[in-house]
Amino acid sequence: MTTTSSWAVAGMTCDHCARAVRTEVERVSGVERAVADVAAGRLDVTAVAPPAEDALRDAIDEAGYTLVGPWREP
């Protein structure tokens, strides 16, 4: 069984940004898929278990962007 969580990410402005975030997040243990929406500043993560926020923060930081926190509808 998998879970999907959504996160707010700051600093993404283009497809390259989304690709960089997706690549780093998909390296986090247990993550099966990551989809970044540049326009919304949103990242959807599908994983075998809810990923640790610290692990996501580190991965997104490695890509050069900032994890704001869990996604909240505007």
C-alpha cells in the first residue's frame, strides 16, 4: 500500500527546477514517485510510507530549493 502527501516548495520557477526537485526527492528511501507543480509551488510524493519531513527537506535543499511544509490549499 502506498501513501501520497503534498508539500509546499519555494523557489521553483521552471521545468528544470521541478526536475531537480523530483530527482532528489525520488532518491529518498521509500519514495516511489514525486511530481512537482512549478506554478503552484507544490510537490506530491507517493511513497510506501509517509516520508520523514527532515528527509524531504534535506533532499529539496540539495536540489537548491526550500521545503516550506505540508501543502495547504490557498
